[in-house]
Amino acid sequence: MPVQFNRPHPGVIPQDDPLLDTPAAAIYADLSVSTMNKKRLDGSGPVYYKIGRCVRYRKSDLDHWLNHCRVNSTTEAQAKAAALP
């Protein structure tokens, strides 16, 4: 009898870290789809997956990006903005 391993099928996305399309990612980040597209174009947005013509974001990548955008003061926000390439 073959040994059975308890692992998900490779095509199954974990429920706790789903892939989101751009509209769903924009809703999650409380931004417009247009802003998400612009941030993807200029490289200031979260990392994403390009699967054929489809763009997908992992929820964990959005969380990481949002935490990176977190600041305590206007001065800190200006310093982060000035440090961007």
C-alpha cells in the first residue's frame, strides 16, 4: 500500500494566505484600483505575482507592505519618502 502524505494539492492556495486580484487587494489595502496599478507601475507598491496576464497579490505580502508604510509622525513619513529611489 503506498504511503499517503498529508499535504495539500500543489494548486490549492492556503486559506490563511490567499491570492487576491487587484480589485480585492485594493479593497483590502483601502486604496483604489487605479492607485494599486500606479504603485505596481512605479515599483512603490507591494510585491505581486504575474501569472500570464493576471496580477495576483498574497495577503501576507500586502500585510508586509502595509506594515512597512506605517509611521509614527509626519517627520518619519517625510524621511521614508525621501529615502525612496
